[in-house]
Amino acid sequence: EVLLVESGGDLVQPGGSLRLSCATSGFTFTSYAMSWVRQAPGKGLEWVSGLSGSGGTTYYADSVRGRFTISRDNSKNTLYLQLNSLRAEDTAVYFCAKGGGFDTYYFDYWGQGSLVTVSS
Amino acid sequence: EFVLTQSPATLSLSPGEGATLSCRASQSVSSYLAWYQQKPGQAPRLLIYDASNRATGIPARFSGSGSGTDFTLTISSLEPEDFAVYYCQQRSNWAPWTFGQGTKVEIK
């Protein structure tokens, strides 16, 4: 059974930092791309960042490039998202999602989400 | 950046009726389009990938069609559990991989 479990969401002040984690199991982690997708309260889905199975290629939405960093630890089957210089508009539920292939970005499994709230 | 426009925003139907949801891309995405279902408080669920391939465990009443810029998700006969928000998403060769704004299928 494929499982994705996010953690690390919290209330943080504007300008602050946070690291999200996504622990995975049930599939060969290094064979699949992974992504982060967020959803602001009452809004639609926004793809944030992704990286290939090896982690050698990373991708970012313009809205987060230069502030967020995606990474993966293939020895721990875990995906990370480092969020820096946070803004109020980054407030959202952050989902990690498994890609359909090594560098393929439709998302066949999702975690339950981790809430990040940016507020003073 | 590829923009996806979904229509209608809301679809009001009764159980047993058929539903047709549309997704239009600002430029060709070939067949690289997926559909997701999301219920309140839940993560999205993949229904269709690469325009017409049903994901694992998805009932046959869900089907996808289209290529290039125009795509359709069809639900042949709505079950009570199908009332939800549906999103399309493109996975063209270049990031960002964008989602449509969603279509809500509600009970009439």
C-alpha cells in the first residue's frame, strides 16, 4: 500500500521559515518524481515544486522560486520542502504527491496534507 | 505558462444523470492532461491521466477524452459519492504543471 504522510506544518510569522516533510512507503521511492501541491483556504490547487526520481532535476512555480527549496533523502524515502521568507499568501494546506513516473508529473497518490499558516 | 480553463464552474445534477465537464488549455498540451476529484477535507484523487487512461481502481463510469487544447471528463451516471469538485491538470514538457480552477458537481 502506498502511503504519504506529511508533517511540519505550523503557524509562523511573516518572513519566517518552516520545513515540511513527507514520509513515504509502499513503492520504490527513487523511481518516481515527487511534488508539493498547495491549496489556500477555500481555493483551488496550485502546484508548487517538483523533483525527479533521482532528485537531479528540480522545478518551481514562479510564486515560490528563490524562497522554497525541494529536496529528497532517498535513504529515508522522505521528501522535504524548505519554506523561507514566508508571506501571508503562502498560507495553505501543503500536499505531497507522487508522480506517475521518474520525471512524470501527474499525481497518482497524495498525502493528507499539512497546514501552514503565515500570520503575525 | 499553460492556463487551463474549466467549465462550467458549477454543475447541478441529480443522481443517475450524466455529467460532462470541460477543460480548455491556452495552448496544446498534447494528451498530457489529468483529472482529479476532491471532496471536502480530503486530498485529491487521480481519476484520469494522459487524457483517457483511468487510474487504478476508478470506476468505468468515469471517462476522459480530448487532445491538444480541448478535453472532457464524462461521468456516465452520477452516484451519490460523485458529488465533489473536479480539477484538470496539465503535465506538458515544461513546468509549471498547472491546474484548472475546478468544477463543482452539486446535487440538484
